[in-house]
Amino acid sequence: MAFTDRYGLALSTSSAKAAELYARGLDHSLAAEAPAEQCFAAAREEDPGFALAHVAEARMLQFRGKAAEAKQAAVRARELAPSASRREHHHIDCIATALDGDPAGALAKLREHVAEFPLDAFILSQACGVYGLIGFSGRLERDEEQLALLEPLASSYGDDWWFLSQIAFAYNELFRHDEARTAVERSLAGYARNGHASHTVAHIAYETGDAAGGASFMREWLVGYEPAHQLYGHNHWHLALFELAAGNVDRVLKLYDSVIRPAVSTSAALGTIADAASLLWRCTLTERPADQLPWAEVADFAARAFPRAGMVWADAHCMIAWCATNDQARLTGLIGQLRDRSAGGKVYAGPMLLTLAEGYSAFAAGEWDLAANLFETAAPEVVRLGGSHAQRDIFEETLIEANLRAGRLGRARRLLETRLARRSNGRDQRWLAHINERYAAAPA
């Protein structure tokens, strides 16, 4: 008897239970739900020869930062691959290539694979979102590339709730908000508890200046969403951004303390450092001095979780934490490591990451003109870091504040006016009003 997943793709297992568990795990993974890993592990235990279950579990382990276990599971999947179908063999090779540390090779194999097997959603998902193979490719045109991968597949997926949440996110990052909203509404109609869809709604609200609507949606949607789920912490981070836009700083810090800070975060280390450091830094820039915020825990977590440079998105947020605590020793160490890695062509974001680190070091030292110049140099290529527009706003905000502290009030004002012309944001409006007050008081 042949078994298939929800997309009708054949599964090479003789066990009905293993097939059921794998299919269930696939749906959980596509909805950003925690039981995915458990389902894949159970499928592998039910049928130890089921290669696809091994490689799916490997990907879940990698996501949680268990690199050694992930590689071991991928090796076993490759050993079993000859007994699987051609489609599964290619599927395994693609994910294992990424786990081997060759994202460019994995992306090339992914493109070839989905051209032949467009409904292999688990493989396609590896190139979706800001943390996928395209999101972390370091290319300037990555947002356009993401949509170009997805749009030709739309007819194949139809009303599939997972695909609609992904293409909605891709539309939104290109400021095609109406198309994004239509797609994500269709996604939620198909599965209202899809974590990726809720996340996309948050991004649409952020980019269209609807902080009140975004906060209302997220507060309601998060009811019943388990802390173990993939987007639990990050969706609370989005809620905190809406509260910050509304000026509810006490609510922001309560969310930080109860969900986002490293000691309580249920996110993987990469998500924890990105959410914690960026949220506190936003508060530091416009709300409260760094010494009135709990920065020590974030700085220490950054040093423990990422002791050496090498993961670009983490590096970009570790430097924020060490800037906030004026830890010049760690900043200097990071700069040295990035200089060596950049010289060896090992930083996918290119020399810009080193420039950014030097900018944060200058900011921490109070060298405002130098910091502003360095952030200005890095700004055109910050997209290479990865992340979303909402996440990368933090680097532009540091540029604004560096200009402000350097006395370049006109430049700081123009940057904020450009942001506000794109979308309304209460925090940006208050920030601009503050700059305008200083600008009016400045000597002619």
C-alpha cells in the first residue's frame, strides 16, 4: 500500500503509522508548531529505515541549535537514501547539503528540485522566510528573489494555507501590502492557527502603520499559543513593537521580562538574541538610558551563546548588546574575528558587517561623528544581514541616533521623515517632534 503526505507525495515506508506521523510532523513544521520534531522522531522510531523521517528530524534539531545531533541524523538519512524514491533522494540531499554548511549549494539543489517537484513543501520551506536559504544568502536582491521563487508555484498550491502565508510575507517585504493582505487572509481561512500567517499579519500591520490593529490581532491570536511553538517569542516581540509605537513602554518591558529576555525565552538562541537585543536597543534609543534597562543579561547571553563570530545575524545583534554595556573588550574581539573572516571571504554579508561592528564600537565610545559615518557607509547594504524590514529598522534607528548625537539634526530629521512617509508610527512621530524641537533651538 502506498502512503502519501498532504500534498500527495509518496512516502517510502511500509508502516502506516510512520507515514501518518511524518505527515502530521510536516503539517506541524509548516505551521511553526512544536510537535513537528516529536512527530518526525516517532516516525523514525516506528520505521528506522524511513530516510525522510531522519532528515526531517535533522532539520528540526538544527533549528534548535543541536548541530551535532542534526548532522548525525542527516548522515543516517543519506545512508538510507538509496532505498528511497528519486524524489526523496533529492529531498534528502538538499537538506543534508545545507546541514553540511553549503547553503549556496543547497539553494541550487532546491531550485532544481522544486522545478520538478513543486509540491515538496518541506523543501520549498527551506528557502522561505527571513531565516531561509534566500533570506541568509547575503544578496541585495533577496526579497525579489524570494518572490520570484514563489510566484510561479502559486497555481500548483492553490489555496494551500502554508504557501499563502509564505507568498503573503514575500509580497509584504516588497511593499505590496494589498496582495499580502489578501493572501494571508486566505491562509488564515484555511488554518487559523498557522503561526506563519499570524506572523505575516504582524508584518503587514507594522509596514502599514496599523499599530492598534496589529496589537489587537496579536493579543487575541496569541491566546492558547503554546510557549514551545516556534514563533511564540517572536510574535510577542511584534506585540511589543506595537506597544512601543503606542508609547506603552511599561507594557513593552513587561512583555520583555515575561517572554523575551534570555532567561525565560523559549526561542532558539538566534531568535533570542535578535529579539532581546533589538527590543531593548529600541527602548534605549528613544525611551530610557541603557543603565536603566536589563542589558547585562543580554550581553552575557550573547557571549555564551555565540562565543565566536560566524553567524552573521547573531553577530549583528551581539554587537548591539556589547555596545549597550560599553563592553569594548568583546567589541574589539568581535571586530578582529570579523576582519579575519572577511579577509577569508567567510562572511556572507561582506565587509559591511565589519563596518557595522566598528560603528557600534564608536557609538559605545561616544565618538558620534565616526559612528554616524560608519553607519551611513553600511546602510545601503544592511539588507545583506538577513532579517525583515521590521527587524533591520534597528540599524537605521542607530544611524538616526548617531546623527542626532553628532549634532547632524537635519540628517536625522530627513531619515525619520522618509520613514514616516512610508508608514505611520507613533514612536517615530514622537522622535521627530523631539528632533524638531532641538532643530528649532539650534543656532542658525
